[in-house]
Amino acid sequence: MGKHSRPGPLNQPSRAFPSPPADDRLAAYDKRRRPPLDVWRRHRPLHGGGGHLRPDEPRALEEWNGFSYEPAGTAANLAEARRWVTSGCT
């Protein structure tokens, strides 16, 4: 690896964003409205624990609304939850 190589998997895009224009007064606001790690949809186990454990248990589905994650429904198992998360990607 070179001195200035980006850490992480090679198949992931860079998270670096270009500098906003100087005349954009809402740049800081727009930056705060992005979800953490650019994850717009996520799933969580209903009964706690790691997301990869007990794949047959139901999952809570959450979607980013611009300020926080809000409940969007439930999935019967991990496979359904993963399908829902990836179906929202564009």
C-alpha cells in the first residue's frame, strides 16, 4: 500500500465529498441531513442482540426521514429484512 492509500475494501466508494460552493448557505444543514454512514434503510432484531444472530427471528425495519430513523414495518426473518434494505437502494 502506498503512503496515501485509502483504508478499507477496494470495492467501496470513497466517502470524501467535494467542498461546497462558497455561496451555498445551506451546506452545513444539508450535511447534517445525511444519514449516518449513508445508510438510508436498516433493520434491527426485535428482541435485541446482534443483527446476524438468530436469523429466523423477526426484525424491525427503519428508514431515514432526514432527521432520524423512523419505524417502517417488520420483517419475518433476516432474509426478508435484507431484501427490504437492498430494494430501497437506487
